[in-house]
Amino acid sequence: MRNDMFSVLRRSPFSLAKTRDVALRLGAVIACLALLVIATPNSAQAFSDEELRNIAEQLNDKSATKKVAVIEEMAADGDPRVAPILKAMLDGDLYVRDSDEHVVIATKKGKVFTHIDIVSGEEVGESSSKELSKIKINNRLRGALRDALATLNLFSPDLNIRSAAVEQIMDARDPAMLPLLLRAIDREEDETLLARMELAQATMALAAGETTEERLSAIDVLASETTPQIRAVLSQFVASAEAEGYEPEVVAAAKDALESVEGRLSTWQTIGDVYRGISLGSVLLLAAVGLAITFGVMGVINMAHGEMIMIGAYTTFMVQQALGSILPSGSAWSLVISVPAAFLVAGAVGVVIERSVIRFLYGRPLETLLATWGVSLVLQQAIRTIFGATNQQVTAPDFMSGAIEFSTGLVLTYNRLWIILFSIIVVAGIAAVLRYTAFGLQMRAVTQNRRMAGSVGIRTGYVDALTFGLGSGIAGIAGVALSQISNVSPNLGQTYIIDSFMVVVFGGVGNLWGTVLGAFSLGIVNKFLEPMAGAVLAKIFVLIALILFIQKRPKGLFALKGRAVEA
């Protein structure tokens, strides 16, 4: 049989020598591939199982200095299996098993300790505490362990942990971390985090660069970023470079990069100020749009308008409390129910005030002002009696929590975004009511010419009551929105009453779109003045500017003929 086999080989096109040669070449290829796999920087494990076990068992050395060196060596290679070992050592869960003197992670379960293999991470047995010897640590070792764990986070399988580690490196800017960071860059697969790592590398190179080319290259990388962090890095480098006498071209390039970054950040800051101004304007608009109807259209100086806002806010609180046993906390349904409820409650209160007090004071603005001021005091005290003087908290829906954050420092909070959208919807709804409904037509007719409207059969008293109720109901809706960004208190409405009058007067008495423009204009101007003068002085400057503006344009930006003008 053996002879037959050899005869076949002799008859084949391949000789034994050729077969051996092919086998050797194939083996060489396989060996090369294996070496490539071992040498690839993306290898998940820097230690072999045997190497990891041997070096971990050195943690039981009596010398603290030797332990620190072992910890640093384990962390330097970035093996993800090292982190659980060092974490167990820091937590006091790393032991030496007396039976074989192997290092294990031991966790107590009941009266026994469960052993976890440091290499595989699997449970390998149980024992009592008498069969284990804890690896003791001191404060020096605790510091080394914390530093090592922070380092190993660069190689964590969790993207969030790696991202946090990169941010820590950028803050520290320790040149000693550069080799480890370069190793992490070679292994990183997430493009966003990779770009962040390269940016961190540039910050280190800027501090630790030995040549002009290295520093200039790092400056070029940093100049393309627009973050407050990079501005701080460049600013610090410029100061140190001038003090230490760096090359003139390096100092000039750093200054140019810093100026470029500051210019772009200034633009983003302006965008942020505009957004904050619009968000403040939307709040002012919600507070003032109801007043634009009661004061602008009817000519009634209603000092109780702020209390209508307060009533809407407390209605929201009561709805949320009533539905608390049915709906979970943070549910959007309580907000959905609160909007019509607040409109109806505040509107009903407004109708009662108009029918019982204001209807007798038309054409007497001073008496109307004093009477409505007295009504506001009565309403505040009634709320204090019912709910107490302490602030009440309204839980905002989950979709209004959080914010959109940009690396440039711009933050867009969801609650403000929703209030901006809500104010637009409210104004659009009011405009539709005034333009397309019979009540809106009647209200505009009474506003323009009360006697003529009455002569054609319009019940002017009925229109007056509903108009005042509409303005009060809208103020109640404003209270719903304000309850989502601030606490509910009896004095809530007083915070916005003066600003509301300013918006209405500036926009033009009786003009809805003037109120919109006035609210956003005053909000933006306030936010641009606040960084320079402070919140209080900014409001004073706006008030003075408004007074001077009214001297030139007594009817505001846009004026309509109304009852106040006729009187």
C-alpha cells in the first residue's frame, strides 16, 4: 500500500520536493498573516493570558514602589481586562488565594466569597474568608490606581467612558499621556471621538512640542476649532510663549489663531444672545398679548392683568394635583388639559370683573386704574388664603426637559423652545379669531366706532364683556407657560405687569402685530444690555429709551384707531 502511494506521487505532476516547497511557502504566508494579526494596533488585548496573570500576581509584592510600577505597566498597554483588576484592588476586592497563591477577584455573597478569574472574568469557585489574603493598599497606591483607571478609560468598550476620558486629557494637557493617547487613536473606530482625540493630541503637542514645526502644526489644528476650551488653551499658550521667548513665527501664529477662534465664538455668542432675547420676548409676548386686547383695544388700564396670569398658573397647579393619582409625573396630558382650563377660569374671572367693576368706569382711566389695582390686591390675598404664601412647584413634562448643547457653548433649552413655539401658536390663534370670526368682526367694529356699531345692532356691552374675558383668558394661558419655567406664587403676575405695559405701548396701542414686534425687540435689547450693565440697569435703560421713544412716537411703532383714541 505504501509502495502504491509513492508510485502515485511519482506519477503526479508534483514531486515530493515540489510538494514540500509549496507547503513551506503556504506556512510562511500563514505565519506572516498571524504576525500581522498580532501586531495590528487594533488588537483588543495587549497582554497574553499568561502575561496578564503573571503581572497581576506581582500586585501582591510587599513593596509599595514595586506595586506602583506594576500598576503603571498594566495601564500603559491599554488592555481592557486590566481595568476590572485595578478597580477591584481599589475597592478592596482583590485577594490572593492561599491554596495556589493566584490573584483573584473575590466578592462576598452571604457567608462565602465568590472567586472571579482575573483573566477570563468567570466565576471559578467559592471559599471562606480564611482561605483568602487581601492585597492591602495605602493612599499612594490609591492615587496610582485612580490615575491608571482614568488612563484605561481611553480603551473602554463604552463610547461615553472613552469620550469622558478624552475630555479629562484635554483639560489636564499632560504631555506624559501623549504616548497612551496615540495608542488609543490607533485603536479608535468612532470618527467623532477620533477627531476629538486628535484635537487633544494637538493640545499636548502645543505644550510639549520640541520643534517649531510641531507647534505650528498643532496651532493649525487648534485654529480650526471653535470652542471656549480651545480659546483657553491658545490664550494660555500665547501668554507662556511670550514669557518664555518662543520663536516669533510661533507666537504670531498662536495670536492669529486665538483671534480667529475668538471672532467665531463672538458670533456664536451673538446668536446665543439673540436666542435668549427671543425666548424672553416670547415670555413677554404671552404676558402682554392679553393686555393688548384689554388695554389696547378697550382702552382699559387693567392693573389686575398680572393676577389673570397668576390664576392661570394656579389652575395648572390644581389640574396637575387633581390628575396626579391618574397620570404619572411629567406627563404631557396635564399640560394639555391645563391650557383650556386656565383659559376658561381666567376668562370667567375677567368677565366677572368687567361686569361688576369696569363697566361702570369706562371713560375714567384714573378710577379704572385704582379699581383694578384694588382687585389685584383682593385676588392675591384670596390666593394666599387658599394655597398659602409659599411657592408651588409645577412639574414640567418630560419633553420640555433638557437642552440642545453645541460645542461652541450655545445652549438651547427645550422649555424655552416650546414656549417660543407656544407663543407663536397663541398669537396666530388670536389673529384668526379677530379676522375670521363674527365675534372678531364685532370687536373690531366696537373698537373703531362704538356708536355706529351699536346703531347697527351690535350688543356693545356683550362685546365688552367677551373682549375683556378673551384678554383675561389669554393671560391665563400665559400663566400655564410661565408655570413651566418658574415657581407659582401669588406675586407671579406682578413680575410681568410693567413689562407687559411697556410692550403694548412700544408696539402700538391696539395693534396685535405691533405687540409681537415690541415683545421680541425689548427681549433682545434686554439680553444684549444685561452682560454690560446687569439685569436691573438693563431694564432701567430700556425704560428710559422707551420713554424717549414715546416722546417722538406717542402712538408706538404701529397705531390703530381705537376707543382710547376716541376718548
